[in-house]
Amino acid sequence: MVEPRGESIKIKNTEREILTLYFLFYIIHLLLLLDVILRVAKAMIPPTAINTMSKTISNP
């Protein structure tokens, strides 16, 4: 009856691997969402507003 203990350790390792994979997937998903949001924001803001903002920042 020593095998169940080894199996439980294996199950714990697989759970940890699944959790790390899920965590990585979650981070990648968040980064992709951020990229899309930034692209949409850049498309929404007209380029003239960005130019005026950069000019005011460089020359207060």
C-alpha cells in the first residue's frame, strides 16, 4: 500500500503544472487584451490630439 502515496505526489505535481500553465495563459490573455485596448485607443484618438499633447509635453 505504498503506491497510493506516490500517486498522490504525482497528482500534486500535475495539479501544479496545470496551475502554472493556467497562470501563464491568463497572463498572455491579459497582455493580448491590453494590446488590443491600446490599439483601439490609438485609433480612437485623432493623430492631431497626440501631436498637440507631445508638443505641450516637450514645450511646456
